[in-house]
Amino acid sequence: METLESNTAAVSLRVRDARFVAKVKVTPAGLLAIGGLVSGILLSTSVLVWTATNVARRRPLTAALLAKG
């Protein structure tokens, strides 16, 4: 069975005396999972925005009164 190669990313940040180093290793299956999670977050955000602006779309008079108050 073939082993999957992992993708590696590293970053190093230095500000005066402080130093930060981060390394990440992710397999292709992990990248697919991360992509699915990000897609879910973006789709749920659009649903929240749609719901939050529902009053303004259905009742323009109510939305205008709320904006003035």
C-alpha cells in the first residue's frame, strides 16, 4: 500500500526579543477535511446574513423605522 506524503508549512516570526515558530504537517485527507470545514463555515455565514436581513427585505417600512430609531 502506498503511503501518502504530507504537506509541510513552517513560519518563523521574530519581534525584538520574542520569537515565534510554528510548523504544520497535513496529509491530503487532512487538507480535504479542512476544505470541507471552511466551506461549511462560509455557507453558514451566508445563511446567517440572509436571516439577519430578512426583516429589511420583507418589511421595508419596519426596517426604515428601526434605522431612524
